[in-house]
Amino acid sequence: MGKIIKDKQYYKFCLYGFLKNLRFFEPFLFIFFLQKDLSYLEIGSLYAIREVAINIFEIPSGVIADALGRRLTLASTFLVYILSFLVFFLGQGFWVFAVAMLFYALADAMRSGINKALIVSYLVRTGQAALRVDYYGHTRSWSQFGSAISSLLAGILVFFNENLNVIFLFSVVPYVVDFFNVLSYPAYLDEQPQKKQPARHKITATGKVFLRALQSRLLLKTLVNASIYGGYYKSLKDFIQPFLKSSVMVVPLFFAFSDHEKLSVLLGLTYFLMFLASAFASRHAEPIKNKIGNPTKLLNITLATGIILGILSGAMMAYLLYPVIIIIMFIFLLLLENLRKPSAVAEITTLGQAEVHASVLSVMSQLTSIFTAVFAVIIGWLADVYGLSWGILAVSLLMLVLYPLVRLPPPAAHR
């Protein structure tokens, strides 16, 4: 196997991923909503709106890409993101933020998969198609590096600005740069080797795969196992923000700092460590799977471990016990999600027929969004009524009850 050609376009692809992940608001989005006097239920509903809308918008986004071309569509997503950021910056109230979430979801849906397709076209043209996995790993590492750096920079920005609106303005800057970066991609990358299927064909194919999954108990259980943890983690992860906000007074660090300054440092460092864990898990997912023995066993072990961590963190939050340990638990929840992804994709595509792999993975994405939306609303409602810790604990106990139903049988039982 040859070596990657690190030409100008290689660095443009890397720059795209790095700038795209400079979302300075991410470690503080939940706190921002609390600062705007939203309830936990309203915040959970906003996250649910974003998740569901991303999947709904994926169909029309394909039509937009066909009409504008892949480069212009990808560049345009940054303008839609910026519009979302400006609505967040200027807006006030649940419904205004819901509109901002819809713009964000539209941009995410438009962007989904386009850069990967551009990379594939470039690799084919330059004779590097065999290096696809390694090449994408290089560009993805820059994305993860961007997320980690973004968290540290966000902590610094918030340290000096108690008004969190400013982080949305700072997030505009890298997105403007990335807009022009994508426009500078060579025009030949817009060429597509074959015409895309009409949107209605994609909907029909996905629907057929879902019906087939309902008929195959093993495929359905695998899809649910793969997606339920993703929904569980995505609904849970940002609730570390209000927990840290409530516990900064008992954290024996940074005595000279105000509570706001402590929070900015803690959240910046926590998300920095989360993204480092993500990078580690992505790089070592295959060796760990091989050590455990098979994808099925890894999916079961990581699901059970994640549920236990959720129960423990919820119980400890109730008494503000050991905040540092709770942070570590949340980091491990992310690490487990990144360990699961490659095995989940491998197992699902093994069970599904080759010609419908894309549709099977689309069903997994849809189910993940549904679980995320449901869990986020449940946690938000219970957090308002009984407290944040009870919301997290209740959803984790629900996962424990569901575990026997989604636990996968050993590979020998597949035959």
C-alpha cells in the first residue's frame, strides 16, 4: 500500500474538519439555555427538535446537493450554520431557539456525507482509492483535534465573558473561513460518477429495510442495540453542564476564582478530555474488539457498562458526591460510544444484504435520533419535577430494564 499524497488539497480537507469542529458554544450550550431561563424540559425538547429535524431534512438536502453541486452545497451549509448562530446570539425564548435549532439541523443534514464523497472523488482521481480508510482517518483526526482545541478556547472565552451570547459570535469566524476553504476545492470534485437516485427512491428503500428489520428479529435487535446506546449517551452528555454549575462551590480547585470562572475552566477541561477520549477510542476500537473476541460481545459489554456508569453518576449527583469521578464517568460514556460504533456498523452490515447497506445504516441513524429525542424529553421533565439526578437515574434504570430485551445472542446462535 502506498503513502498518502500530502498536497494542497490534503491540507484543505484537514482544515475543513478542524474549522468545522470549532464550535465554541458546545461545552456551554446547556448553560446558555439555563441563563435564558429555560426549564430542563424546554432544553431537552430543543435537543429533541434538533435530532429529529436532522433526519427529516436529510431527504431534501440530497435534492439541494443535486441542484447546487456538492462543493457549493457544502460551502452553503456554513452560511446556514452562521444564520443559526446569529439567531442564538440575538434571540430570546424557547420558540426562537427552536428556530435556531432547525437552521442548525438543516445545515447538519446538508453537510452529512458530502465531504466524504468529495474525498472519495479526489482519491479516485489521484489514484489513492486504496488509501481511503487511512486518508479519512487523517482528516478525522484533525476534526477531533479541532473539537479538543475548541473546548479549551471556549473555556477561555467564557472565563472573561459572563454573557454566553458572545461564544456564538466567535463561532462565526472559523465558519466564514471554512466557507471560503470549501469554495477553493477544485471544480472537478463536483463530478459524480453516477446519477443519484431520486429522493422518493431513498425513502422507499429505507422504508423497505425497516420492514425487513421488523421481520428479522436478530437484525431488529441489533439495530436497537446499536442505536439505543447512542441515543442514551447523546441525551445524557450535556447534562454534565448544569451538574458542574451546581457543584463548582464544592470543587476544591481554583480557590481564587469566582464560581463563573471555575465553571468555565471545569467545562472547558471536561469537554477537552471528552474529545481526547473520543480520539483514543476511535483509534483503538479495532484492537479492543479483537481482544474481546467479537462485535456482539463488545456491544453487549459496552451497553451494560454504560448503563452502570449512568446509574452510578445519577446516584452520586443526587448528593454532589465526588464531582471529579462523575466527570470521569461521563468521559467513559463517550469513550464507550466511540468503541461501539465500528462494531455496530460491522454487525449490522453483516446481517443486512450488501445492496441495502446504506439504507440499513440510515435506519440506525433514524432510531438513534428517536431514542435521543425521547430520552432528552424524559430527563428534562423529570429534572424539572424531581431534580437533575433523578432524571438521569430514571432513564438509566429504564435502560437497565430494557437491557435483557436488546442484549444480543452469542454469534453461535445466529446460525
